[in-house]
Amino acid sequence: MPRQKKQKPALVNASPEECFWACDGRIFANLKELSDGLKEMSNEVFSYHCNKNKNDFAVWVEQTLKNEKLAKKIAKTKNRLVMAKKVDIELKNFSF
């Protein structure tokens, strides 16, 4: 019997009222949009949402997108491009 390829889970999209609203007006509904946004946003916007007191991205990924594993990986990340890379690695686990 041929081995079945493990099916990748579908990308989770937040409902409109649960999207991530960045302080610069950008809105993210899923990990792909978050990754793209992290790559494009200014360091100032990133620092507003992710600093020594909080990490809004990790909280949103855990609570809204229900991805505790990724949330833990990005929780201590203080660089937007490093965080984008971690999100990109996780995106390889999903089907589009």
C-alpha cells in the first residue's frame, strides 16, 4: 500500500473582529499576513507592539490563531525580521 502523505492543516484566518490591528493601521488576519507585515513595518511600529513589557504578536497568535507552539517561539523575539522568519518556518506546515 502506498504511504499517504500527511495532509497539512489549513491556514487559520481570524474573524474580522479578531484580526490584529497594528498601530499604523495595518490589519492582519492570518500568519501569512503577519509575516508580510513584519517584513514591511517600521521598527517603531514593531516596538510599539513588542517590547520588554509585552508582545502583542505572540498573544494574538496564541489566543486568536490558537497556535501555542509558534506563540512560544516568538514570545521572546525582539527583532521583527527574526520574528518574520520564525513565522515563515511555521507557515511551511500549512496548506494554502
